[in-house]
Amino acid sequence: MTDDTTRSETEVLIMEATYAALRRHGYADLSVAQIADEFKKSKSLLYYHYDSKDDLIAAFLSFAADQFMADIEAVTAAEEPVATVRTLVDHLLTVESREMRDGQRMIIELRGQAVSEPRFRERFTRVDDRLRERIRSALAAGVERGVFDAEIDPEDTAGMLYAALTGAMVQQHTADGDPTEAVRRMIHRRLDRLVVD
Amino acid sequence: MTDDTTRSETEVLIMEATYAALRRHGYADLSVAQIADEFKKSKSLLYYHYDSKDDLIAAFLSFAADQFMADIEAVTAAEEPVATVRTLVDHLLTVESREMRDGQRMIIELRGQAVSEPRFRERFTRVDDRLRERIRSALAAGVERGVFDAEIDPEDTAGMLYAALTGAMVQQHTADGDPTEAVRRMIHRRLDRLVVD
DNA sequence: GTCTATAGAAAGATAGAC
DNA sequence: GTCTATCTTTCTATAGAC
């Protein structure tokens, strides 16, 4: 279900080295040599496992997407509708550690590349669809159970919320000043009002 | 006010060549040679006018930001509060020509680079601040004149709206499926409700 | 200001041994 | 599967003439 292409032990090590290299250098001027530097074994071994640099990065994006989605599923599993949305919002907008910050920065930078890299775009499409659907289904379930105002359109509302989350993350990492708190407040306030007392 | 560094005729030609090269090749593997190819004069002349490639690109980003903001000001000039926000939303979410699409893609791609390029980040900070402020002041003016519900917090609301706009644009150009219509509908609907009858 | 020519560095990728 | 060594291309940037 998670499209986990089977990854050998070495391949997992390569993915981790790629992660480390991306954290350290960013994507813009990431070289295969830099990835190899984060890797116990040799540079040419990377070419044994992947046909090209682009191939390797595309594989990494799948790897990262798998990890990210598993993380999300774990956090929001088995919560009721309102809590699911709130948790998701807080999870996406919170940067508690340097590791999380670097991880998000990496994603934002790679996302920019998806403009012209079809393989990247494909992975982001997948993640977007799943997150949006997660919000939509929570909203729909809420309406069905009578906890949310029946006036809302779960599809559009989910699209709007997820766009706001994406935009806040992008702005946070590509401009000074942090818009995430305003967005978080607005969404929680909105949820308060949507809940039928 | 617009921080227009004075640009010589040749420099404007270089900016236009850079724009053409970015449209054609994207930022990811843009070379100075490719910029020169869109330019009547020689490659080395680029280095006479700019110290380095990064310098040239940073200058281009200022140039593009100036154009973009002038465009926005022109479209929203002298409109009343509600119309200003509606026009801004439609303007940012509408892609009517190939030129507009390419322009937006270019911005999104460059924005990804702002993660690790301080000079890029600085430019995006400026544009973000101005657009957010434009929305905020329109909302505040609307409240003051009694056309908007006095309950809203113009600052946070502007942050939320602008985040949604940014997110919709980013998603539109970095994933398949177009979330802009949902976001546009939601915002206009929201504005309908905010207007005190 | 503008050109041609090229230096110098770095990158992606492969050859071939073990 | 993994290594070392290296080929080849491409790129940024400069030198030096006009």
C-alpha cells in the first residue's frame, strides 16, 4: 500500500547518506561526491545501485515520502474527526527540533524542483492527495456524526486548509518572519466555530 | 519606494535574457551560457555587468519582484476593500496564458532556492510582506467602514488568506491536479459571509 | 563596453580489478 | 558488491585585445 519498493540494506544506507548530505548541503549544489562522503562505502557503489544521480534522488524522494506518511499515520491514527484535523495541523506547523526544521527545509527545496522534474512532481502529487484526503474524510465523518456544521463542503474545505498549511510551511522556510502561528490560530478558531455545540 | 536599483539599457536586456533562459530551461540547470544564448551580446559581457552568476540571479529576482509588485499595484489600485481582496485572489490564482504559467513556475522554483540562499529569501520576504499588508489593510479598512464583520482579526486573517494563496500556487505548479479553484471558491464564499448585509 | 579564447575546477559517470 | 583510478563534459570565471 505504501509503495515500498524493496530496499536492500545497502540501499537504505544510501538513502540515509543522501538525507544527511541534503541536510548538510541542500539540494541546489548537491553532488554525488557529497552523498558518498556521508556514506561508509565508495562513490562508484552508488552507481552500482542507481543508474544516475537523478535516479538516486527520485528514489530518495519515495523513501522520504514513505517515512513522512508513516509518521503522519502514526500521529493521527485512531483519533476522532476534530482531533485528527487539529493534530495534523499542529504536526505540520510545528518545528520542534533542528532535525524537523532541516527535514522540512529539504522538502520545500525539493518541492521547488518538482516544477520541472516529473518524477518529483509525481511523488508530491501522491503525498498531497493523501493528506488532503485525510483532512476531507475527517471533516466528512465529523459532519456525518453531527459534530461539524453540515453547511461545510468537506472537499473544498480540505483543499483550502491544506493549501494554507502548505503555504505557511513554504513561507516559513523561504522568507523571514513566521506566518505559522497566525495560520494555526486561524484554523483552530475556525474549527471551534465549526463544532456544533 | 520600489527599490529600483538603476539599471542601464544593457542591464535590462540582460534581465530579459535571464527571464527567457529561465522560462526555457528552468533554474535547476541554468547556465550562464544559456543566458548568453538569449542575449544578443557575448557571455563574458555578463561578467562585466555582474560579478558572478549568483549576483546576476539575485539582481534578476529584484527585477522580477519589481515587475510583479507593479503589476499587483496596477490591478488593485483604487478599488474599495472587498474588491481589492477579490481582485488580488483572482489575479494570483488565475493562469490565463502560457506566459503567466511560466512566470509563476519560475517564481515557485526560485522560491525553493530561498531556503538556502539568503539573498533570495530577502526578496521573497519583501514581496510577502507587501502582499500580506495589502490584504490586511483592505480588511482593516473594510471593518472600519462597516462592510466587514468586526469580529475578524485583519492581521491573522490576512496571514491565513495569503498562506492559502501561496500554498495553492505552489501545489498547482509542483503536483498534478489543480487546487486553485477550490481555494478561490472558499475565499470568495468566506468574503460573502464576512460582508455585513 | 564588448569581444574571442581559454584557463581551471568540478561534476557525472565508467572501466576494470578484486 | 565493492573498490580505485580516470575519462569526459560542462561550467564558472578571467585574460587580454579592440
